Amino acid sequence: MGKTRDEYLQQYWTAYPDCPRGFLQYGRVHQLRVGVNNVSEFKAKDCPQYKGSEVLADGDLIAIMGAGQFVLLAPNLTTRPGFYKVDEDPWLRKRGFFEYQHHLRQFFTEKRFLEVKTPTLVECPGTEPSLDVFETELVLGSKTKKYFLPTSPELHLKKLLSLGADRVFEIAPVFRNGEKTERHNHEFLMLEWYRAMSYLANIKHDTIELIEYMSDKLRVERPKEVLTFSVADLFKTYCQFDFKPSTTLEELKALALKLNVDVQSATSIDDYFYLIFMEKIENKWPQDRLVFVEKYPPYQAALARIDKDGWAERFEVYWKGLELANAFHELNNPAIQRVRANEDLEKKKQLGKKSVTLDEEFFQSLEYGMPPSAGIALGVERLYMALKNVKSIDSLVTYSS
């Protein structure tokens, strides 16, 4: 801090004043400018002998008054590296991200979907074997109860379908422990929407319409083309392999060896599938195309139905090198779903993941009767990153990272 600035702040500045009446503009100082105003010759209102150039620093928050005066609202005192970057507006990108969420809600309102809210503290966060979860505890006097932060709102949204919901959506915070990369954060936003008495094709149509709608709202280029591939198509094209629903673990091991894919970390057929898929297939298609990958092997069904040919009725969506969404023709058979959930819990145990209990209310909802439905989970930050060519999710984070 310069001597003149230090003297001004300590002896003359009215610390953190109220909103000044009659101000013309307010904003952050950047190279002695605020918007179109050059503040180097502006006088400090509370001490007229000081010029802006003498007491202001990049990042200071000021209000510009009439008659060549300014009021220092809050000096930039932060010492956190990178908190204030003088070469960019720190609010602009975050504002754009919030406006984008507003447009997401508009899209679903126009399509007659109802926005709903599901719990953030849950007894079962989801049974996905590969995900690490956040655990917490409710304390009521001498009694305690274990809760989790959800990895997805899926189970609770399906409970609403069982109660009679028709078209519903939610933008929900979700939590996945141990995830931190340019594309992953341990807390992020998930957009899920569901259609009762519907098919996966309708969700695919929604997805295409949504991305085109958001491209127009954000004034960016739409995907040049929509491409659809089955898993079998992709393995045939990029691995010269005839993939079938009955393809075995041993066959995938042999394929990995043939393709020279590093599978040292693999412990299951799912691992072999994904290691081959990620290295030899994923993102081999044109990046400016919107790509749907469908008809997954049965062990990748999760909460999706299996069709008459043995394929899992689900698709994943890719654009600009990012996996955006995962959709299911929803399984609503409680007996089959319970078997799969218990298999997931066993896989979690084998992987050394934190144990969770099943959500019995979810199974009661399935037993009560969930209509044939289709739904999708889409990463809110991921889609924005694709639309705006944002490299890192960190620039969108508005909570502790």
C-alpha cells in the first residue's frame, strides 16, 4: 500500500460509507477507470485535496458523483492470489452463468414442466458404485441419525412420478467426494427432468431443443449436426470389434490387450469397458457435433430398462469434448431394481467405498406403482462450458472450492 493511499485510508476515509445519494455510477477500479470514466483526476469527496490517482488501486469499489468527485465505498484489501484479476470483470462470467440458469428454467416452463425441489439431506445418496459420498449426522438430544448429501436427486424425483407427477424438472446441487479437475467439482448443479408415460426418444428431442434454445439465448453457434451411434457401432468403427450384449469379460480383456490399452486399474467388466471406450472411442467423433451414444451393454444399465435385444435403454450426450448428460428409459420394476441396487452395494464394498443403505421409501414408491417414464440428468456447468467454451469449472463456482 502506497504512503499516500495508506495515509488517506487511515486518517481521512469514512470507512465503508452508506450508499451515497445522487451517485451517477458505481463499479470497480481498473487502471484508474470505471467503465467509461477516467477517475485519475477525480477528487475524493471526503478529502478534496486527494486525487483518484493518489489513493485508488485496482479492485477498489467506488461511486462516482457529480462535480468530479468520487466516494470510496470499499478498498480492495485482499491478499488472496487470483481473487481479483485486473484483466477481467470478476462478476461478468458469474452473472452470465446465473442468467443462463434463468433461461434453463424458462425453457422448461414453456414446455409445461413443473419445477420441483427435493431434499439435500438424504438417507441414501444413490448407489452408484464408483462415486464417493459426503456423510453427515443429525443430532437430536441423545439421538443421532446418519444422512448423506445426494449424488443425484433421481430417487426423490421418481418418488414424485409414483405420486402422480407428469412432467417435472429440478436444478439441484449435488455432491461427489474426491472429485476435482478442470471438468469436475465436488459440488455442482444437476438438471434432471422426467416425463411420465413417455419414451427415451422424447427426452432426446427435449435435449436437442434445449441445446438449440440455449445456443440462441446465449447468442452462440448451435451444434452443426446431431449424430447418433450405438455402442456396437462405435466398437465396430474404432476397435474393429463385434460388440454384443453377451460380450464377456474375457473378450474385453483380449480386446484391451490387442489395442494396447492400459487396464492395470481394472477390476470388473465395467472397468474394462470404460477404459477401452475412453481411450479408443470417446471424442473420436467431430467436436462441433452433438453426439448421442445409445444402447449400452446390460451391466451398464444402472436404473434403465433392458430392451428385447439385451441392450440397456439409455443414452449419453457429448458436445465439444464434454460428456453433458445421461438418460434412461426408466426401470420401474421394484424386484429387478432391488437386485441391481444390492449388486451396486456389493460393488461399493469391493471397491472400498463408504457403505450406504438403500432408500426403502423409493422401493415402496416403485411397489405403489411408477408409470413407464423416461428421464435425464444433465450437468448444468458442463453445458455452459460447452456453450461458452469455458475451460475450467472453477470460473463458474460461487461456493467454496
